[in-house]
Amino acid sequence: MNVAARIAVFALPVIGLGGLWALSDYESRHGTQWDVAIEGYDPRDLLRGHYVEFTYDWDVHGDAVELQDEFGFRQQVDRFCLTGSPPGPPVIDEINGDISACDFPVEADWSGVYGDDGLMRGRLYVGQDRAREIEQAMFDQDMRAIVRVRLGENRRLTPLDISFRPLTAQEQSERDAQLADVSETELPAE
Amino acid sequence: MSNRKIEAWHAAGLIDEPTAARLIAYETEHARPLALWAVFGIGALAIGLGLVSIVAANWEDIPGQVRLGIHFALFLGGCVALALRDRQIAQASPWASEALLFVLAVLALTFFGHLGQVYQTSAPLWEPLALWLALTGPMMLLYGRGWPVAALLAGGAVYCVWEYNYAVTDLLVRDGDHVPYLRAALVTALPILFAPAAAWMRGRSPRSSFWKRLEQLAFTYAVVGASMACVIASVGGYGEDWTALAASAQLVRAAIVLLAGIGVLLLRRTRSGQMAGTVLAGAALVIALARDVDDVDVLAAGLFMLLWIGIAGAALVAGWRGVFQLAVAVVAFRLIVLSFELASDLLLSGFGLVIAGLMILLVAFVAVRISRQFAPQTVRDDGESAA
């Protein structure tokens, strides 16, 4: 076996893996960061690691409002345009529309773990201790969970961290109204 | 053995003085202090496990860049060691070199997962697997010495092509999309091509046992694939509107297997090589035909048994003892399954159960007799003992 081939077969994976690392690092430093409200989060502990699963609570306006209900969107969401300036909160005016002129276009990552659900749900891999903190914080009804996501140049969302802030006065009144609504609802007679 | 025994034999007059002295000297020199080794082993294991759990417990506290840096440095160090000192390591023990190469390949594979963990990225599984094969495949092909690396390479390739098949025919398919099922079928058949490549290298490389294993693994993939094609026909799986198993897709797969078979026939001109090539060609035929016997119990089972009787025949000619016995067992098992497919009500009555039990005993008895009486002697150590 000649020396050139011997060097080449070992240089190939070293350069390849190194390059992949550099690329991942480069991408992680580019793009814009946004704070998006989330709900229905759920710390998971599967064999592949600890992660928090959550549903995005997008602030939707215009025609898109019709598509949204309490469980998320009623149809496959492939793309939309974020308006506002990072870190937001971002507003969505139209879903699955033309995003060619958009400054902050978002596209679903069909190959991700959630497939066509990728713009409704997300997951953040966290350590054991952080997962426990988030789990405790989610029981606090007066706090709102916010996920910080990076919107890369490839139009994909990457969750970076989850934080909590107190509810605003308006959110508090909405929540109280909802709670009152639930307690007034009577079970149907059998 | 304790010296007390030797002294006792000497005292009883069974061995003379010099013999006793020689035995004691020999025993002292070749003593294997198992208890001591065990204590050392347990100590080393405890330290190793302790280190692993210290790292695991503090995993999230170690900055991602540092973790990746250590991972990368380990890989780099292994590569340098193998590139500079492979010959010396292999002289000391071929297994040490093989183990180092295996660990390097696994370190490279886990690096992809590690990157995803640090940067919260994700991709369809076939992409990192394919990249891993492209980056570390040459290293494994050039330095692999035995079955661990051959299995890692062939297993990685098979896993990768089926992940690819899943991604492009299911995961990434949007409503109304064209599914590239012919391309997917072509890709899923590609690992078979290890067979002719390895058959060619077997006679030319000093690492013939590596190439032999690689050829065997590719051969196994083809035979398992052809058997699966028959099993799918048995359960009527082709009838469903699933393009991954369309007639044209199966023909593409069969063509690649046929190509591999012809390759082995041409490239390894020994009796074993000729038989391996013939079996591959037969497997290709079975893959192509299985779709036509969809949901016809007898024909699907017949095709399956034909394939395995063919393998048994090839094993007889080539002298593959284990393969022959396996083939007889598989045919016997398929016969038993067929009997239940044809007369499923056998299990519903006491009399039927008795008949079924007797038949199973008969088939098993005949299979064991055939297997014992006709199994060929394994051809030894010229690198031709099995396909």
C-alpha cells in the first residue's frame, strides 16, 4: 500500500468530520434569534437523552387566524413569514403563502422528528438538571414559557433555550376567564 | 495445580525426585494467578465504570466545544496511531489492529450524533450514515482484517440504504409528490455489490479473511432479501398499493443481484465461488418471480423452498457444511409452516392437533437425518470453506 493512499484514507475522515464540525459551528452563529411563546410542554426522558417537547403558540393575525385552534393548526403548515424584528415576539400574517419577499421566511423541516408537524411542535435537548427545573416551572400558572429559536439561513427553526416570564395583565385576565369558563361548564346529564 | 499434590505423588513413589522437581519448577513458571488477575480486573473495571459515570453525570456541564474537542482528539490520535504503527500493532496482535480500527469507525459514527446534540440539529438518519460510509469506508476497506470491521461496514451500508428507502418513499413524501421508488430500489440493492468486489479482492489481498467475511455478508443480504420477497408473497403483501415493492422496483433489485452473481462467477473461479455466484443468480430470479405468486400459498412456499433447496445443493457441491444444515432446517421449517397455512383448521380439533404434531415430528426427523447423513465435510483453510 503506498504512502499517499495510507495518508489519504485517514486524512479523509479527519478532514470530513472536522469540516462538518466547523460548518455546524458556523451555522449556529448565523441567522436571527426569536422568542416564541409555547404551551403544552413536556419534559421527556427517553434513552436518547433528555428533552423538552413543546407546542408553539404562534401569534397569528389576518386570514391565518381561521386555521388555528386550541390544538395548533388545522392543516399542514409548510411555510410562513415572521414579521417584526428579532427577537420578537414574531407575528404571522399568512400561512403557506408566498414567502419570496419575506425578510424572515420559515419552512418546515420535513426530515425532522416531527415531519410535517415541524412548525407546530419542537423539542429542546437539555440536561437532567435543566429538565427538572423546566418541569417544576411549568406547574406555575402565573408564568409563561418562551422558547428562544434560531432562524437559520436555511429557513429552519432550531430551539436554543426555554425561559419563563410572568404573565402580562391581559394574559392573566384571559386565563382567569378561561378557568371560570371551565368551572361553569356542567357535565352533561346521562 | 498445587505443589502439595506433586509432593504427595513423590511421597507415594509415583514419580521420582527429579521429575517432582521439574514439575514444581514448571508449575511455578507457568502459574496463572487467576485470583490475583480477578482482583486486578475488578479494580480496573471499577475505575473504568467510575470514570464513565463521572463523565456521564457531568456531561451537560462540560461545554459542548470541549466535549467535541476531546472526541475529535481521540479520533485523530487513533488515526495517527494506525497510520504510523499499523504494521507493528498487527505483528503484536492482528486483533489489536482490528479493534483499534473498529473503535475509530465507531468514534466517527458517534461524532455525528454528538454534533447533533451540541448544536441541536437533526437530519434524516441516512444522511449521516451515508456521510460516515463515505468518510470511513476507505479506511475500513484498506485496513480491515476480520469480521468485526466487515460486519460494521456491511451492516452500516444495509442500515443506511433502508433508512434512505424509508426517507424518500415515506418520511419526506408530501401529498401529491412523485415517489422516486426506482431509485430507492436501486439503492437498497447496492450493498450486494460488496460480493463481487470482495470476491475479486479475496485472491489478491493478504487480508483475505476480511474480504471473505465481506463477501459472505453481502451473500447473506441477498439470500435474506430473496427469502423476504417470498415471505411477502406468502402474506399477500405485494397486492397493497405500495410502490416500494412495485414490479419494476423488484426487477431493479433482481437485476443488481444478478449482476453481483455474474460478477462472483467471473471473479472467483473456484468451486465455492462458482456456487456462490449461482446462488446469487438464483436469488435474483426468486426476487423477480416472487411478485407473480403473490398470495398463492403453495407457490410462494414452493419458491421459497426452491431457493433453499438450491442453496443446499450448492452447499453440497462447494462443501459448506453449516450452510447445508441451515438450508435443510429452513426447508423443514417452511414445510411445517406451509402445512398450517393450507390447513389452518388442523389446530381447531384434537385429532387435527395430533396429526399436526406427528407431521412436525416426521419432518424434523427426516431433516435431522438428511442433515447428519449428507452434510459435506467442511473444506478447510484454503479460504474456500464457505461462501
